[in-house]
Amino acid sequence: MSTAYIVDAVRTAGGRRGGRLAGIHPVDLLARSLDAIVDRTGIDPAGVDDVITGCVSQAGEQAMQVGRMGVLSSKLADSTPAVTIDRQCGSSQQAIQFAAQAVMSGTQDVVIASGVESMTRVPMGSNIMFHAKEGLGQPMSPDLQAKYPGIQFSQFMGAEMIAEKHGFSKDMLDQFAFESHKRAIAATEAGAFNEEIVPVAIETPEGEEMHTVDEGIRFDATLEGIAGVKLLAPNGKITAASASQICDGSSAALIVSEEALKRYNLTPMARIHNLTVTAGDPVIMLEEPLFATDKALQRAGMKIEDIDLYEVNEAFAPVPLAWLKHTGADPEKLNVHGGAIALGHPLGASGTKLMSTLLHGLKRHNKKWGLQTMCEGGGVANVTIVEMV
């Protein structure tokens, strides 16, 4: 089987809801990352076999196959195919895995994995709510409701269940959230994100500026301020401060074969060592990365201590905390530059976003092995293990 290499991975800096990226159509936002990956790698645009794009809310401005629309808006040739996929929050991590599988199978040599989500312009869940409002139905079928009577599949409730199951107090969740901001602040001030971030031109009242800093980071964050945010549910433990931030953004990664490295004179950053996806309990839902990591490590013949850096998506603070508890991983290796609580979680873009942060983090810290995992709606989880080369 052929080896799949990641040549580079990039992302836009996150934009807050209604913030600095709100004025950019998601198709054009995706094109910014596609263009950047072409420019930075020097790949011949005509040599790209396919573009795989993750996007969760495929409605409105993100409808009509947003991946293909992004290609048409970019400098890639109109003859470049594209497809849009939805594996919920893991959509663009799955795009990486599908791209790698295409390369490893020998059916394609050059694939761009990407993701986009403008949560300002296409609000989360709008592809469900607008249909329901018009009386056009909802995703829970009669048979599914009979199988899960009285159950509402809710990521928020799943996160609360994880906190309760693993014995995490509100104080523990608030402390984790504060640490996410501290790490993101330190990384930003040290220039740790400079190589991965695609500058995006935006219009401001003062004129055109380049958006290069994650807008969700609270540089004045305090533990007391985070602790003072009201609970999202009575008697719960989670607040908006211990949950991922609504975010606008896009990201992309170039996945190629060894033959393509030679043909296009490309220098790889990493090779993909393991691709895993599992599914489990759809009710507690967000706990699946724990068990997916077990399977990935077993299949890779590795132990958790063999991994140098981990990116575990901070959908809600209980998720990475439960992952640490279950795996026995070193917390000092986890999300070393902060996570989605501080940096934002642009749903369909988060998979390739995290991969860009993981790869550039490994490079910056001169480390070799990285593991990325993402909790996903419906009780699914992806794990990707990479080795720097």
C-alpha cells in the first residue's frame, strides 16, 4: 500500500460570530485556504486530482456543494473535481482521511482536504430549523424515535453526562477553560501560529486590514471571570466559557503520494501513520474519542506515551478531560497552543484546522509523533496519527 504524505496544512484565524470574518461569503472564505495551500506548496493547480471539503450546515450560502463552489472561486482549475462531506464536527478530519485513503489506494496522487464553516452567515442548525419551521419535518424518523423513545440527541446534554460520569466539577471545567485561553495567548504572543495562519483581507471602518489573530481569544481572561459565567442549564456544570466558541473559518491540507512528491518536487511535513474512525453510544455521544484512541493506538502498535503532542477538540471541557483520564495521557502534551474554547470551533473546518496546528506545533517543538481526535454528533469519532518527516 502506498504512503500518504501531508505537504502542508493551513487555516484562517478564527472569526467570532458577527466578527471580523462575518463579511466574507463562506465560498470565498474556503477559496482563501485553497489558494494558500496552492501558493505555499507550489503544487501545479492542474495536478490536483480532487478537493474534499468538510461542512456541517450545508444550507443557504453553504449549499449547492460548497466544496465545488470554493474550487470555482479559487485559483484552482475549473476542471478540478470537488465533493462536500458531513461527518459533523469531524468533517474535515474525515476529509483528510478520505484524501489519504485515495492516495494510499493508488487511485489518486494529489488531493486537497479542506473545510469551511461560516457560523455567522449560516447559523448552526439552520439546515434543520428552517425546514422544521416550514413543516417539512425533522431528522428523527418515527422508527428512530421508537428505538430511542423520549431521547433527544444533544451534544450539550452528552457533555453534561460526561462531566457527571467522570466526576468533573464546575471548578475543574472552568480551570480547563482558563488554561485554554492562557495557552492560546502565550502561543499567539510567541508567534506560534504565524506559519499556519492564512492572512485574510477584511474591510473595517478604518479601511482594509489583514485578519491574522484568532478573534475568540480573551487576552484579559481571568479564572474569576470564567467562573462567573452563568450555567447553560439549571443544576448543570457547563457554561459558554467552558464550551467551544462559535466561529467562522476555513482550512486546507495537501495530501500526496510519494510519486507526486517527486513529480512536483514537493517537500512533505509528515506521513500519515494511522486512520481510525469508530462509533458508539449516540446519547452520551461525545465520549467516543476515548475508545477511538484505544483502537487507533492498538492498530498502530503504539502506546499513548509514544505520542509527542495531542490535539483533542475542545467541543466542551469535559471531553478532553475525560480523554486525559481514560488514556492516562500527559496533560502537558495536550492542546499545547490552546483549543477550541479559546480559538473557536468552525465545525466543518475544525478537522484540517486542528491538523494545521498539530503539524506546525510538532515542527515548532521539534517533535515527531502527533495524534488528533474529534468528537462528533451521533457518537462518532475520528483519530489520525501522523509522523513528522
